[in-house]
Amino acid sequence: MTKLGEILAKRSVNKSMVARRTGLSKARINELTLNVSTKLRADELYLIAKAIDMDPCELLTLLYGHLTLVPQVD
């Protein structure tokens, strides 16, 4: 399960409802929530966040807040 899948499960979100509200296919929602190698596009993140009544920036931070910049070498 992906981090997005964990967030949706924790919030008890129905993936079929997300698919209907976002216009994304159920297969795409399943892929985004189950396959860790699947890349989430920005437009999909925005639509999913709105569908689950979540701030898109908050969802972005939950999903990718662990990323850091590579230290600059002078």
C-alpha cells in the first residue's frame, strides 16, 4: 500500500467516491493507492485532496514532506 493508500484508509475514504468526484478511473485510484512505483501527478493530488475535503498543501506535505535537498558543495 502506498502512503496515499494509507491516508485514505486512515480517513475511511471510499475509493469509488473519490473516483466519481475526481473523474479519475477506479483503476487509476487503485493504482495510486496500491502500487508504490506509480507516480502521482499534481493535478491528481489536487483533485483527490478536494474530494476528501483536505487542503492540497497538507496532502502534499504528508506525502512528500520527508524529501530534502541535496547539500550544496562549494
